[in-house]
Amino acid sequence: MNRLEIQIAVAKVAKYAVSESGDTVEVVERPHGGISIVVSDGQRSGRSAKTISNLVARKAMSLLAEGVRDGAVARATHDYLRTHRGGKVSAELIIASIDLVTETLVLSRNSRCPVLVQRNGEIEWLDERCDAIGIYRNTKPNIVELPLIQGLTAVVFTDGIWSAGHRSGGSMDIVGVLAQVYASDSNSARTIADRVLEAALALDQGRPGDDAAVLVVKVGTHHQEQKIRRMELFLPI
């Protein structure tokens, strides 16, 4: 009997000639089942951006681990950053949650970058306008909830991916990358994340103009009787 399996993959790189990425990606287990992945992009780049993105990610993770709902987490994290930095610093925040109680993928977004979703063979862009957190008083997230069905794929990314190639007049074609991956033998979440980042780096001629991170969440199937969870991490130093 086939069972649904959630695949999660992240690929990220710092801005060219900057030692530290201002993008932070963290994973936290949800107390009622499932996991949440927090993607935070701090204002500017380098160490100052990393400080902000870490601050935002830690706050969001602590609230998620306590069972606070995603929309409330995004609002509370915004209030925290705005109070902590006096409304002078912003961060983009996306929370992707696999909620096993509702059996849905919840995407909570405070970002200028859209999210690409593929399901039932169709591509959809989640691109409703929403503000970054930390600046404006009444900032709220854009929230979309999708049922967990086989083949559902969400591609979340930061500015460094979306703006890749702009300096040389190119543009990022994530839909095209996804089509190429699905035409190949391997279309795992890890393959998709790697190919999207590789395409962005190629457009920037190997010198990324901004911190870049891509998160892929994909619903596949597995045949194992036991529900074994696995995690991989590759960290070049």
C-alpha cells in the first residue's frame, strides 16, 4: 500500500564576496503533528542581515513549537521585530507548514517574492501583494492552505533567486526549471531545489547579487510499513 511522503529540501548561498548569508532557514516540529519550515530574509546582506533573519526565525520557531497558529506567529513575529528595532528594520518571512491534523500544507507569506505551487499538473503563483514584517503597524501575512495530495509541490525562494540575472538583462524562469526536472528521471525535492539554485547562479555568472535560498516541499509516496523519518544536511565549510 502506498503512503504519502513529505519531501523537504533547501539549497542556499550567500551573496558574492560576502561570508555570511542574510537568509535563514530553520525547521521545527509542530506539537500537534507535522513540521514547519521558517524562511527569513533579513534586510540588506552580510552579518547585519543575518542577525535580523536569525532574530525573526528564532521568534517564529519558538511560537510554532508552542502550538501557536501560523498566521498568529507571523503577526507576533512582526510585532516583535517592529518593537525590537523601532520599525526601522524589515525582514521577509515565509512559513511553510505540513499540518498533519488538517492534512494540509499551510503557506504563510510576508514577502515580495511569490511562491510557486504545482498540483494536478497545473502551475499556480501565490503572488498576492503583502509587506515584509517589521515596518508598518498593521502588517499581516497572506495565508494559503492546500490539501496534501500526491504530486503537490511548493517552491519557496528569496530575493537572490527571484532577481537572478537582472544585472545582465536575464530573468529567472522557475517554471522552465521545474519542467526540465520533471522531464528527467529524478524529480525529488532535493533535485528541484538544486536545479533552481544552479539556474540562478548561472544567470549571475557564479557571482550571486544577493543572498539566495530556495525551499522545496513536495508530496510523494513511499512503500515502507514503518514510518521512518530521515533528515539530510550538507554544510560546506
